[in-house]
Amino acid sequence: MVVLSKIYTRTGDTGQTALGNGDRVPKFDLRVAAYGTVDETNATLGMARLHGGALDDSLARISNDLFDLGADLCTPDIENDATAPYPRLRIIAAQVDRLEAEIDAMNTHLTPLRSFILPGGTPLAAHLHLCRTTCRRAERLTVELAAHEPVNPEAIKYLNRLSDWFFVAGRIANDNGAQDVLWVPGLTRG
């Protein structure tokens, strides 16, 4: 259990931070950038929840998943999980599968797109598009990290599905796509 009795520790004053295994790394470390962007995604999700309505239960669950994902990414040495002195929190396939099932269920209410859509429509949809783009950045950073050191493959899959989830949920939030803002190629070229 986490106990936060003191918020500032001064341990980061020199530009370093601790990973989940206790190693200290520069705050610009790629691993820190990846899980920091997951945290940023969660913050944008918090803004979306202000308008969550019928999607709020799912958004709350995803917010919790994103903390799990941050814990996963901040703990390197995935290859040593079996011998760690405590169970490490990792994203699992069931979390990815749940996103896929929810995407499929939401898609049953939507007509296929005949154009790309622009971010916007309802306030919730606009916030979900911001979540989607921040999530895509987290995914890119995590994939880059995985090119340099081991990363839980389910973490990458989760981020990939989650950005799709945000896209489809944005369409649901736009009155099941009726309020989607469609891209018109070359509209302002006159």
C-alpha cells in the first residue's frame, strides 16, 4: 500500500527521479517520458470525465488502468519479474481484450465513416480526441522505449487499443456519430 505523508522529498532537485525498482535516472529518460505521457493521458481523461455522462464508468475504469500502466512502465527489468521480491503490476491481456470488446460494442451503434473526422462536436467528444492524441504520443514513446530495452508487450497493445477506444467513444459522445465533424479535403483552398 502506498503511504504519501509528505509530498515533496527534494530527491528530484538534481534532475533525477526514482524508477519503480529504485534505480535513479534523469527526468528526461525515455522511460520517464513514456510513463509521464501516460500520466498526461490520464489527466486529459480527468477533464473528459467532467462531461462523461453514460461513459463515465468506463472512463473511471480506464483512469485506474492508466495508473496500472504507469506502474508497469516505471518498473524496468521485466525479464526479472518472476524473481522479484514482490509481485510487479503489469498490464495483462484481459485488459486489452476488455477494450476490444467495448470498442466492438460501441461500434454497433455507429455507421461506417465515409470521411475522416475532425476533433470536435460535443465537449465530451472534443476531450476524448485530446485523450486519443495524448495516448498516441504515449504509445510512440513506449514503442521507442521498447526498441532500447524490454517493455511489457501488453502495455504497447493496451495503448494502441486505448487510442482506438477514445476515437470510437468520441463518436458515441457525438450522438452516435450524428454530430461528428467531417473533414472536407481542400475546403479552404478557394
